[in-house]
Amino acid sequence: MTYRIGKVDVNALRGVNLAVPPGEFISIMGPSGCGKSTLLHILGGLLQPSAGRVLVDGEDLAAMGDAARTDMRRRKIGFVFQRFNLFPALTAEGNLNVAERIHGDGAQKMTSEERREVLRLLKLENKMHHKPLELSGGEQQRVAIARAIVNRPAIILADEPTGNLDSENSAIVLEMLQKLNQEFKQTIVMITHNPEAAAIANRTVEMRDGMIINQGSRA
């Protein structure tokens, strides 16, 4: 992946070759500026690579136009960012409902029982009528996770999901991601600087200077 800044080409990613089988949970680690977030955004179709292919369930995101990539994200990918990106005027319940409407009638939604179980695990049962400013940072992140998974995406891409959280909220978020992987068989790619967070994944991929230097071994 090459960016042009003025008259200078900057290689954000160089020769990256990564395969993530369905149902795997991987963490990606590396120093700031090594290309982790760029890689995640390419995997999610938020950025188009300057070269190469990005295959998601046999479909090449790199060959798609904007509309097709948007449809792919809607159908198959859930995002969890370090910034919560909740709608401030809506309650937690409203944020989840908007996500369901955006994904449309064709999306695979959670059953009512599954949704209740997710809210219980995230400790949000009594927070659904609160707006974001009435919630702590940890609670907002947990709402953001619930919103990302309410339509049962096949793939969850998480960019530093515990980066702004205390240890208690971090533990809740990581437990939820682990459960989604183990019980719902969702594929998870998580960027983190925290070795303890990375340890819950099946394997840890290491990056440096825009390259993958260690693919890790499956646990």
C-alpha cells in the first residue's frame, strides 16, 4: 500500500501476505506506524490497496468499486474501533437498532435470546435506555461492540478495542470477543499493543516497517 505525500511515495505496507482461515482469532502487534491500522482498513474495505488482492470469502475487495465494497461491509464485516463512534442523540438501544436497519432485512441478525445473552455478557442489560454521554467510556465501548455484532457478521475487525479502557472493562471486552469466536465461530482480527490482550487469540502476527515479520503459530 503506497501513499503519495507531496511528491514522495510512502510505503505503508510492503509485500504483506496474510491468510486468516474462517473461525480464527488473530491479534496483530507491532510498534506505532508499522502499518497495522492500514492493514485492518484494507481488510475491511475502508481503503483500497494500490496493488495486490484482498480476498474475503472468495470476493476480491481490491477489484470492487465503492458501492460493492460498502455492500460487502454491510453483509459480512463488523468494526470495533478505539473511538466508539456512537450516535450521541440516540440511546444504546437506538444505536443497536440503527445498525440493524443499516444492514437491512437480508442480514443475519441475532435471535432475541442471543441478543439478551450478549447484553448480559457485556453487562449492558440496564444501560440500553442511556445515551452515550450518560455512559462511562467502558460502557460506550461495550455498546459499540454490541452494535458491531448485532447482525452476526462473519468477520469482526477490532482496532485497539481496549486501548482506552481500564482493566475491568478490558477484561469484559476481551471475554466477549473470545466468546464470539468460540461459540459463534466468528473470525476476529484484532490490533493491540497489549501482550495480555493478544494472548487470548489463536495466534499473534507481528508487524514492523509495513511488513509482517512473524505470522505466529496457531495455539
